Amino acid sequence: MAINEKSYAYGASKSSIREIFAYGMARKAEIGAENVFDFSLGNPSSPAPDEVRASLARSLELPPVQLHGYTPANGMAPAREAVAHSLTRRFQAECGDAPVASADDIYLTCGAAASLSITFHALVNAGDEVIVIAPYFPEYRVWIETAGATCIKVLADQQTFQVDAEAVRAAITPHTKAIVINSPNNPVGAVYTRKTLNELANVLREREEALGTDIYLVSDEPYREITYGAEVPWNPAIYDRTIVCYSYSKSLSLPGERIGWVLVPPTNPEHDRLVLAVAGAGRKLGFVCAPAIFQRVLMDCVDIPSDVDAYARNREALTAGLTRLGYEYVEPDGAFYLWVKALEPDAEAFFEKAKALDLLPVPSDSFGCPGWVRIGYCVDYETIVNSMPAWEKLAAQYR
Ligand code: PLP
């Protein structure tokens, strides 16, 4: 009996990030963890804040039937209210008199992966196109295609790695349903400036008007709080047809717990129908009732600031070390990734040489760009410092 060939193909091709991570684990077991410099996965190295543990301890005092019971499909009202109040406190000034969010605009999810899948399923019909900015998070393509749309790649500006609004204009067709942006950005660490976002919004509005279509901006924001001083503007205040996808995987260091949300801002012109389409997509996918204990954590912890000090220190050590060795990279303003130019055009070949030295970055091809590697610096400080001799040996091979 035939099985689903598309699902088979996604399973058989795997994610290169996860494959490298699995290799790193096996290699650590073989030669000792301290001898393998695994920069592959975006697993936060800053611990979750103490308040999360305190919240969990309080939850464990509840009667089990209450604690472990089903919640509403879109999440408990007090948890959604906590998120909405937090967003309102933080972004009301950018929205002027317009409302920022209410509990009913929020759908709690198992992290940004679910938020994005739900959003694409809520938006697209067969034959639609969704634009991604390359280099891009590789799973976008999987989620877009699975929802029935075609993933259209548009290169970022190759100097600044900001969105190239003119390149986006050239890629928009009557089939364009949405564009996904991610700032602070994985994998390059760019934070999109207000100027970039305004230019993009102007292009989207112009093309919508010229083509008589609606184009949605899907803003994927799991790194919003991980910045080194850069402003991260609130996109719904810039472009009204925005949907925000968020996760606490990075901001509260909870990637294994699977908690995040989709926000359909009240200012989105399609708001009422979209809220139902998001709920319907969640239902269709079986993405209902996000983990109840972590919904409760949100009630206590939505406003706890992210601890970025360790990432800032790592970023400093990594960029200083690689600069001394002559590597070229994109100066990161946010997230915890460094986008480094491979020392030969073939990033895979460069990666193989790095791997032979037990250095494990991720080659850029799966992000939709040749010639670079991504170094995830959400690791122990010692890993960065101790990896420098290997980076030096690698560079020496090209001198
Ligand atoms: N979007 C981006 C840009 C990411 O880097 C990640 C995870 O690393 C995700 C989405 C998925 O996040 P989550 O762990 O919340 O599903």
C-alpha cells in the first residue's frame, strides 16, 4: 500500500541541523564532550529564569485533575490575557490609539513551529506563493509546502542582510499570499531596522493595490528579546496585514517545553475571519491545547526579561577570535548565531574540513544560500574559547 511520498521525502531528507547535532552527540561519546565544538543547534545555553521553576512548583500543588486537564483548544483565558496585557504594555506606544492585542486575538501553541504551520494553513490555498528571505530558517519551506503553497526565495541584501525591498517587489506575483520575515534573524543575526520595515511595507501596499490582492506579513519573532541594543519594531504598527508568531523557546530558554502563540492583531483588516481560520488550522492539524503547565508558566513569567548577558559575552569572544584569524562574518545585532563566510565557495566542502577538526557549524546550503556557515553561539563560553585553536588550524589550511 502506498504511503504518503511527500511525508516520506521530508522524513528521509532530515534536517541538516539535527543531523549535525546527532553526529556531535555521537562524537562526544567517542572522544569526550570537551573535544567536540558543536555549534549546530539553537538550544539556549542560558538557563530558564528561577521564576519558571517557582511557577512549576506552585502548579504541582494543584489537584491533578485540574493541573493535567484539557484546556480550551486556543489556551486558557488567563494565560492568553497575560500575553495580551504584556504586549499592550510593551507596544501600545508604537500603536498610538489602536489596540495591540486582547486575549481573543491569541492562540497558544506548541512553539513557533506550530505557530507558523498554523498560520500558513490559515492563510494559503493551493497555488499560492509565500516569500521567504534567504538565508532563511530551513523548516519554513517544509511548513509552507505542507500547507499547499510554493516557497519563493528572495535573497537578502548581501551587504547588510536586511530585507531587499526591491527584490521582494520583483518576486511578488498575483499568487503571492504572504511573506515571512524573522527579526532578530536566524541564521544571520540581523535585526531589521524601522527603515527596512517601512520600505517593505510600502512595497507590499503598492503591489497589493496594483494587483488587487491581499499580501500578509508573517512575522516570526522567537528572538525578539535577544538583542545587543538594537530596536526591534512592532510590525503590526507598520503593516496592518501582519500576523505575529512567537515562542518562549529562546526568550525564557524553554525549547523542550513547546509553548508559544499566534497573534492576529485587532488592526488586521481580516481579523475576525483570520482568528477563526487560525483556530480552524489548529483543529485541522491537531495543534490544540498547548501544554497546560506551561500555559500557567506564562501567567507568571511573560514579563521576565531574557538573560542575554551570556550570549553577549560569547558573541564578543567569538567575533574577536575569528577576526584575529581573518574570518569574515556578518556583525550580529541579535539572536545567537554568527554567519561566517566559508573559506572556499563550497560550504559543504568547508564544513567537512571543519568537521575533521571536530568543529561543527552548519553549512549554508540548507538556509538557501551558498558559501557560508552558521555558528550557533548559544553554547558554554569555554566551548568558544577552546574552539579557537581548531578555527586557527582550519584557516591555516587555506593559507
Ligand atoms: N523560527 C525560527 C527562526 C527559529 O530559529 C526556530 C527555532 O530555532 C523556530 C522558528 C521554531 O521555534 P520553536 O522551538 O518555538 O518551535
